[in-house]
Amino acid sequence: MKIVKSAQAGSLESCDILISVDPAKEGTGIKINLESPAKTQFGDLILVEIKEVADKLEIKDVKITAIDKGSLGYCIKARAETALRRGAGE
Amino acid sequence: MKFVKNKVGRSIPEELFGKKLIPFTGKGKGPYKERKYAPKIRKTSPGDSKVLTSIQEAIKKGGLADGGTISFHHHFRNGDYLLNMVCHEIAKMGLKDIRLVPSSIQPINDELLTYLEKGIITHINCGTSGKIADAISRGKMKGLLTIRSHGGRARSIENGDVEIDIAFIASPTSDEYGNINGVHGKYACGSLGYAMPDAQFANYVVAVTNTLVPFPNNPISISQDHVDSVVLLKKPIGNPAGIVTTSLRVTRDPKNLKIARDCIEVIKASGLLKEGLSFQSGAGGTALAATQFLSQYMKAKGIKGSFGMGGATEALVRMLEDGLFDAILDVQSFDIYAVRSLLNNPKHIEMGASQYANPLSSGCAVNLLDTVILGCTEIDTKFNVNTSTESDGRIMHGMGGHQDTSEGAKLTIIAAPLQRGRIPIVVDDVVSVNSPGENIDVFVTERGIAVNPESQYFDILTKTKSLNTKSIEDLKAEAEKLIGGKPQKPKTTDRIVGIIEYRDGSVLDVIYQVEK
């Protein structure tokens, strides 16, 4: 899957996450910029969760911005998948 | 630095900033001193006037010098203007290395940050929030933050652990001889409880008021024989509307409402919810909802309690008005409704901080509590409670009367959700210990109720079928499953920026500077 346009999913409500994706040049890889109130405690885990979704969709290059408001793993994965699929033009 | 492990397993340095520290060895200890502190003797002679027109004059008369200590009450909460005003004056006068001893620091005091950075304020003794707390966490203050409970603060002033050079008392009304009350005037804030030890034990006491009334002021909360100067200002000392801007709103979250209901179920099951009940709750949204549910139940069953204590809130005052309590003991009025009640209702009694919660006195009111409902930012599997630091290690709050009421009450209930966002509330070890686990009986969450095996109510509560009791380890496991693992520990440096005292003056925990 290839990201062809900017897209987003989620919201800035409490316990949700807003994930925005933008196309990136080939070979630049998956770049994630994360803002989260739980960054110290769970930042690494959130990055892994988002990356797993991108890997599963076989996306190689993408710029992801994630603004987290305390969401749980299943929510992060669902928002990431929706944003990425939208960005791929599905 | 040599360290000693205290009873809650925290490493406490033997000495810090030249002061020997006493490690916490369990509740009910002390006194660690034989006599109370005695302030300087002052004299006002016939014909002397106490009235001044500027804060600077009062600072000079009180003889404040570099390294001096000044105190304040926070009855205006986030509407207080006096603390900032006095600090600006001190900065203008070129004083430095000042120790601040307010009963709380609120977000309105954020503007003092620059004085921490410049070394004008080098030590703070009290709970803090907002930018000041954050700056201290990041090592911006040269000295030490000492966090005490309300009872612990009163004790530290009475036993001389803290010697106050000048106590500034924001006074809604005063007469020209320094008789003060908090219930009259445009800027009424209610009880002046936290200012009472300051007035009695400071070396110089300044009443600052916008409303000078004819002698004698009546009622008198703080009396003329303790007050040296009366500063009459045009600029307002506080904004009563600020009293309720922080922390006070009844919850509408169904999760928190369930927690509040279950708190009342726990009190019922304990056998304490009967004629003569005495009760206190915190001012968080869940605690306020619990107070309302308690009120409904007592009304329905015709149960009459003895006294309610606080942090007086509208919810508590309405219980008094409905005849559900005989009296309210009020150390701090949390909203305008409570302020009016203190003025008009003789059953609403003002109380000083020492009378409320000083453990090293001839008897404080928390000793007479049946039950208290409190909050937390974290609780661990040993039931130790953290109220001061976030799970990322930063200082965010004080602790109010948490330690005092949790030690004093027969049944102490901690009410909190299992997680806030992705942050678990139940953990292996809390970041900071504010109340030791031995004070805590029950932890109520939306997903179950954990009873401390050390609690005298363990058998009766765990045998009550209608309560969804679980072990605290099970609650922790449930939280971790939802969240996807354990939180990473905060990264800190080895510099101690704060200590948390137990109410008797021993040290429960230390707070380290966070990285970055």
C-alpha cells in the first residue's frame, strides 16, 4: 500500500487520538511524530502500535503525526489503520 | 549522602540542606521535640496605631531580611492576590533567599516563577501546582520544596520546625486593632482556619485588608493580641470567585458516579452508617457526588449524623441544613454557599488548622472521624497513596488533609478510576508516598473494590456479597491488561528537589528532579 494523499482519523477528545498521515518520499521510511500525555510512561509502546499497523498494511514510506489524548491500544490501532487506508485512497 | 530506608521502603537522606531528617517509622509516632516554639514578644502601647497603607512598610516593620520566612493562607484559593503582591514587593526591595510558607500554591501564583529562577525565593514549604510545581520538578529552585499536610503544616509552625518571620493574613475584614474575620465584606472567603497557627506563632503578624470596620470587629476569628500591623489597601486582596475555579465540580461521568455510589455501599457495609455518623470528603468531583448520595440515603432512612467536616462545600452545608448533621467543622470554605453558611448558621463552626488536624496537639478533630472519602493520583499494591506527583515524576499537587484524615478516620476510602486515559492508577510502587498504606482501608474503582488486608474492616467488607471486592493485585492486573502493560518508570536525576513529610514531622519520601 502506498500513501498518496494527506488524510486523518480520530479526534482530540479525551481518550481518543488524532492520527494524520502525509505522503513521504520513497526510501524515507515510517516517520512518526507523537504527542501524548502518557509519553513518558507509554510513548515507546504507542510508537510500536502505530508502526505495527503500517507494517501490516505494507506501507514503506509515510509521515505520521499522532496527537494522543490518553487513548488505549485498540483505539490507536483502529485510528492508525483508518488514517492510513484513507491516505492510500481506499 | 547517607541514606536510611524508612517504613514504606523509601531511601531518606540523613541530612538535607543542613537539617537532620527523621525517617518515617509508622503512624502515631513523635513528638520529636519537647516544647512548642515561642514567637518573639512584641508590644503595642496605648496611643500606638497599627494601621499602615503599604505592604512595604509592613515588611520593613516586621524586619524581614535575606533568608527570612514569610507565610500566607490560601482561603482565596485560585483567587488570591496577596501572595503575589507581597513577593513583588520583596523583589523590589532587593531581598533574596526567602522561604515561602503558604498553605498552598495555586496556578494564580505562576507569575512567581521568575523569583524562583532569580534566587529571590529559594525554599517553599507547602503543596504546589501549576507552573511553580513544574519548575521545581525541573530543578529551577535552588533550595527545597517541603510538602506537608494541613495538620503537618500546623504542627511544623507550632513545634518550630518552621519559624515564621512575618505572617501575612489576607483579611476580608479587620478593625484598626487587627481583629479579623473572613465572613464579612466584599471579599469574604469564609473560614480562616489555615491562618490561625501562623497568627499565633509568627514573630510578626500583618493583616492585609480592603475593608476596615469599626472596632471591635465581630465575630473575631483572629484576634488583636496576635496582630502587629493592619495594612489597608485599595487594590483587592483576592477574588472570591476564584475560590471555586479549581477542583470543585460534581462529576457527571457515569464511571465516577458508580464509584461514588459504591463508596456509600462500603460505608453501609462497614456498619458505620448509623445515628451519629461523622464524615468528611475531599473536594474532587467523585467525592462531591458521594456526599450527595450519602445525603439521599440518610434522608431516606432517617439517619442523623453528628458532624461533617471539611473543606466545607455546598453539598455538605445542604446536609447540615437538612438536619442530617448537628454541626459542620470548617477549616476551609470551598464555595460561596459555604461562606454564607459560616456567616449565618451558628451550627457551622470555624476551626483552626491545628484543631483540625495537628497530630502533636492535645487532640485534633480528625481523630473523631468515622469515615473519609479521598482521592489519589496513584495507589500501589501496599495501598500507599500518591497525591503529589504524576506517574511521569513531575510534581502536580499538594496533599491537603489526606494524611491527617486517613490516619484519624476509622474507615478511609480512596475513590478513583482504575485508569485515567492510558495511565493506570494502581501500580506496583507509587512514584511518591503521601499517605502510607497503613492509613488506607478501601480502594474503590469502577471495576471493583479492594480492601486492605490490614484493615479492621477487611472481614466484614469482603464477606458482604453485594460488594464487588477483589484483591488489589487483581485490580492492577486488570488495568495492565486494558492498557497493554506496565508504565515506564519516570527518569530522574539524583538531585532531591522536594521532600514529603508525614504529619508528625518524619519523612515519608523524597522527590527527585526529572530529566530534560
